[in-house]
Amino acid sequence: MPTHRYTSVGFLARFAAGAFCSCVSLSALAQTASTPSAAAPGGDKPIELSAFEVEMSQSAGYNATNAGSALKTGERLLQIPQSVSVITRDMIDDVGSFSTSDTLNYSGVGNFYQGDSAVIRGVRAGMMTDGAADTNFDNISLDSITVLRGPIGVLYGFQGTLGGAVIKNTKTPLAKPLTTTNVKVDQYGYMRAEFDQSKPLGTLGKAKVAYRLAATHQIGNNFLDRMEANRSLIFGVVEFSTPDSVLRLNAQWQALDQYPHKANFLAPDGKPYVGAGREESYQPEQTQNSRYFIFRAQYIQRVFDNWGLTIRAVSSRQQNEPIGVTLAAGGINYQTGLVGITARRNDFDRQDYAGTLDIKGDYRVLGFKTQTMTGLLFTSLSNFGSFQGDTSMGQRNGQTGGTFFVPIDRPNVGSWNVLKAGDYVLPTLPAGTTTVTAASPNQGSTAITYTWTEYLQQNIELWPDRLTLVGSIAHSYSTSRNEIKVVPSAAIANKVTSHSTQSGNPRRVGAVFNVTKDVALYVLNSQFFEVQLSRLIDGAFTPPRIGDGKEVGLKADLFNGRLSATVSAFDNKYTNNAISAGTGVVSPITGLPYSVLVEGTSTKGWDLSLFMTPTPNWQTTISVTNSKVNNPANVNGYGRLPFSFRHFYSFLTRYDFKSGALKPFSVGGGAWYSTGRVTASGTFIYPNGQNFEPGTLGSDGNKSVADGGQARAFVEYRANRNWTLRVDVDNLFDELTMVGSQAAFIVDVSPPRTVSCRATYRF
């Protein structure tokens, strides 16, 4: 299989030039239309409640000029002193993936594994659903995704990081009935069916009642051997609305049958290793069964004409049925040509509760437009985890220890003797033990964390239609309790308990200056506060990570929404950054792995978000991030931090023909490309025997990832008002690249060029 290599500029330029030339050459055949996308007949405008409501994005094209609930104000993006972009439902559909990280990649956001993960400006970003701490795991229930760049903890507490936050907005009932079904298949046997229905149910007293139901069922293989990804999801919402209030109740059930980790790994050149064949998964035929149960409630009330409140409550539970899995965590040694495989049983049970209260009012003081917003956030997280290692795996396979070493290029997975889930034996304490420490063999641990954030934000328009000042302050509090459960014994205690309590008072100050009604300059300074629960060498919890972010930017919303752009420069600094002391390094005091604190870490750079409609039928979004993540202390060789990147480029485009022979067709596609990406190395031995990257990083540090990206294209055919047929081509240039990684030995490999077909029926 040939491997193509392109530079970051060449890769994007090649695809962009092709898309541009195709669209321009064919645009002469297209008739000018009044809408930027192929909107549904009759429109899909949702039930709205003034500025307190989230604007739904379905059939609205790529460009969303309202932030919805992202900054809790309902203002235009132009008036918010921060870089914010919205991934609309149309964009989600055109990317065509059920994975959040795949969708985010086409909006300039990186990731650290393929799934519910995001890296913004070189820092892991928190994720929320409907503004509350929660995860979603599949795009079928989403209307849009809002990306907040830069510190936002003052409004979202511990869910926001120095890099920013990703907020998913679930679907709500539409104003008119809609039912959509579609089926998607590809050449590997993957099949996915989706159903989405919205209907009014009538009235109950003065309230209109409506519902929306979305569901998906997915089965089949992918290009990797023994790697199925089966899932089912049902999402439903019932809405009661009056002119002054909205009550929404939604529930979600999801079942996943898949591997919890990928066992592919990087080659010395930073690309995924495919010497044993691109389809090799390094996994036996076992999957982990996960079940998710989520319930959400949202109540919006207009108290006065310009005052309102929003209340949210969430309850979610995740349960993993135990399964034996293998991980390439025993080390990758390119000098000996061996990779170490370990196995364990995963038991996991997590219960989350979250609630938010937001109150907002607009009024005048001495003739000045003023806005006050205040509220609170509460989360409760309780999880039990037991990860029992298979200490006899090596012996059962004719080797010593609990690690089984196989040739990297000839793993012969079918011959592995791997324990089934029910065969694992709980660890026992050594004979004669009289004292229990955190290092004692354990049967798992229970962690309980409570967080609480109160905030106040004040806006005032000092110069009418020109200058607005924004100030926010918050108090955040977190308390955590961790119990390590050891084997019961009458002579000793049966658990080790530890506590951590941390608090801080982040603030956010900014200003927006409107050069014109459609062009604005802004400045922002935000403080950042994040709880860390890793341990220091003496066993104490690490203190919170504290940071300060500065940002300046220019925003524009021109030509009646046909061109919207934000360009910003940022400079973030933070202290108390906890970094692992090294793979296999344990404290002489506690016997546990520990972290060291790094001071002076910084992320600096600029980014661009651009939405444009060059012609009424053609829409495009472009994102660019240039970030430099640096650690001057260079502790353990971490001159660059794991999961960061230097550059991230992306674009997505679509052209809808409106007349002539091509009238039923739409074409489009996109690409993303990252450079300077870094992941954690783990035990990684180069062919020359070195365990570090020469000239770049210190011993046991990070692993550079080869520059690379992905491109995709699609052709859509509207047979009639009901039927739409579509062909998607993923990895258009058949590039070999990493699309996610938690470490050099846990890598998501890009699929080969993949063709899929989708049929949609709408009625």
C-alpha cells in the first residue's frame, strides 16, 4: 500500500485547490439561491424563549452567529470578549462521524484519544453537555457543539481548563413535524442505522407539548482485525412550553461493546507502526461492555421582560461489565523487536450528579445598558474502579512475570493464552502483614468528589454601541475522598482513606470595542484554577494548577452573515503543573507512582476561526491554531508537554447545486493537519537502545508524533423531496497517521481510504 507524504501546507493546499476549482468551475451552472445550505422544506425553527434560550442549528448551514448558552448570555458571538465557535448540526452531518473528536478536528480542535476528548491551544479541555458536567459519547443526540477557547472556569468551575471547554447541546423538539431515517454501510461490513423524529403532541393547559426521539444502532467490523465497535443509543426529550417558560425532560440510554483501549503503537519515526500489517490490532477477540444511563432536566423562566433564570439538573451512570483486555503497556523495544503485552480485568461503576442555576437580567443604570448574571454549579462524582492485573500471563505463555513479550512484526495474536474475565484472582496480602499502606495489594478504590462554584458577572455599556466592559468573579471549592480497598483481614484495617480539599477565586475581566456594528476588537484576562488529584513523593495530593490567560482579538460579522471571523492572540501561564516522575518510578515513602510539580509552563500563540459563504450555494469554514507549549524547567525532559501540538489546520466546505443537470447534487469535504504533536512515551526503546528522543527530549519523556492529517470528500444526490443518497470517502489520500493517542503504546490508527454509502429518507 503506497504511503503519500505531504507538508502541512501542501497537504491542505492540494485538497483545497481541488475543492475550490471544482466548485468554481461548476458554479456557472448553479442558480443563485437565498439560503446558504439545502434547508428543509418549511424550515425547522425551534421553539425559542428570547435571549435565555439556545438557538438550534439544524438546517441553518455552517455559520452560527449566536453563542446560545455557551457564555450564558445568548449574545451574538461578536459581543463576547473571547474566541468562540459553534459546530452546527449541518457540519456534524457533513463530517459524518459519530465520534466527538473526529468532528472537533474539522473545527481546529485536537484530541488525545479518539472519542470524547479535546485539546484546545495545547491543553486538555473539559467537556459538558447542555452546560452541565456530563458526557454524551455519540453525536446522534446533538444539535450543535460550542467550542470555548481560553480559560472559562469562572463560569463553569472545574469543567473549564486553561485551554477552554467544549459544550455539547442536545436536540430539542422542532416547530414542525420531522421524521428522518438513514442507513450507512462501508466496505468493511460496518452498518449504522439512525432515526430522528420531532412532533408536537398538543396542549396541556396553557403549555404546548412536543417531543423528539433519536436512536441509533451500529454493528459490524472496521479495518482492524478483531475490532468491532457495536453500539446502541436511544435519546428522548419531552418539552412543555409557554410564552414565558420552557421545561424539558430528556433521557438517554447507551450500550457500547468495544475495546476500552487501542493497543497499536508508534514507530520510531512517529507514525503508527504497521509492520505487521495495517489491519493488525494486537488484541484478542474480547470486548468490554459499557452501559450509560443519563437523565437531564432543564427549566427556563422569564421572570420579567428582561430577567430570566435557567435551572439544569443531570444524573448519569456508567457501568462497565468486567472483561479481560490486553495492553501494549509492557514496553515497545525496537532494539530487540519485541513488544510487551499485559492483561487485566476492568470493573468500573461511575455515578454523576450535577446542577446549575443561572440568573440573568438586562437593565439600565444612569442611562447605561447593564447586564447582571449570577449563578452556581454543583457536581457530585462517585466512582468505583478495580483493575486487576493478570500476574500469570507470562508464565502461561512460556515466559516469566506478568508481561508476555511477542515479536512486533509477528504477534500471532491467535496463540495468546489470555484469561477470561471470570478467571481473574483477587490479590492477597503477603503472609504476616500487620500494616496496610496505600501500596498494599487492593481490590479497587472508590473516589468521591464534590465541587461547588458560585459566580457573578457584570457587563456595562460605557459608550453606547461602542464600548462594553465585562467583569466576572467566582469562588470554586472541591473536596475529594479516596478509599483504597484491600483484602479483608480480622487483624488489620480493610481500607486506606485519603482526603483532599482545594479552593480558589478565579476572575475574568474583558472589554469589547465595536469599530462598526459588524467589527469589534476585544481584550480579555482570565484566571484559571484546576484541581489535581495526583500524589507527590510524600504521598500528599498535588496542589491545584493555577494559571493566568491573556487574549486579544478581532471579530467580524459582515455581509449579512456571509463572512464571520475571529482572530485572536493568547498568552497563558500556569504553575503547579503535575507531571509523572517517570514510568515505573515509585516513591520510597509510599511505594506509589508520584508526580513532580513544574513551574513556569506557558502556552502562547494565535488562532483563527472563519466562516464564509462565497456564493449563496457555497459555504466554508476554516480554522488555524498556532500554539507553543513550553516548560522552561524541562523537568524529566518535558520541554513540550504531552498531548500538545504546534500547529493545527482544518477546513470543511460544501457546495449545493440549484439548477441545470447538476441541480440534485451537492459536493464537499474537508481536511485537517497537525504538526509538532507530542504524546507520552511510556517505555519506548529506539533501535539504537536509547530510551529517549535524541536531541529533543530527556530520558523517559515524551514521544514526537509525525506530522499528518486526514481528508474526506462526499457527493450527495437529492432524488426527490424524501430521498437523499450520499457517498463519503474518508482518508481521501490514504494517509497513515495517528488520529488519537493516550501514549506511544495506545494509538488510534487512521483507517485506509474508506468508502461508505448512506441513504436518508425524510418525511
